[in-house]
Amino acid sequence: ESSPPARHRRKDYLDGLGMTLLNPATIASWLVIGGSAFASVGGGLTPARATAFMLSIALGSALWFGSLAGALHAGRRWVTGMALRWVSAVCGMILLGFVVWFLWQAVALVRTLS
């Protein structure tokens, strides 16, 4: 399997980055992280420390996702298409299990409130 040309990889990366930066859920999560961080110190952060704090969270997140992407890319050489299908199927079943469990919890909660 051949790799796409560098210009396509760069465009794909920039497309993904743009979608992430403009994603309302991402924006909301960063507002929650920042708000809770500032609230946890009781407003005692200077602007410089607050900026450093948020940048350290962003750097940690970038390192984690970069490492994860690198590990997945490196592991792709040793994993066959059939193994990927099995992993996808198992993950899908786990997600369906969560759906059933959360629905069960919701029904139980509604019954207790009635």
C-alpha cells in the first residue's frame, strides 16, 4: 500500500486541524478546562501563570495525541486488514454494550423519579 504524496498529507493534516479548532465541542471543552483550572485556584493566578498553565495542558494533549498517532502508524505495518476488522467489531460491540447499559440506567432513573 503506497503512501499519499506529501502535499496531500499536508492538506489532510491542515483540514483535520482546522476542523478540530473550529469544532464547537473542542472549544467548549477548552473553556471548561480553563474555567475549572482558574476556579480551582480561586482566581490567584497571574495572567502569565494562567497562560503557562493552559499552554502546558495544550502541550500535554498534543504530545499524547501525537504519540498515539505515531504508535498507531508504526503498528499499522504489522496489523493485517482482518485484524483491523476484528478490532473494529470488538470496539463496536463494546460501544453497543455501553449504549445498553446507559439506556438501562436511564430507564431505572426514570422509574425511581415517577
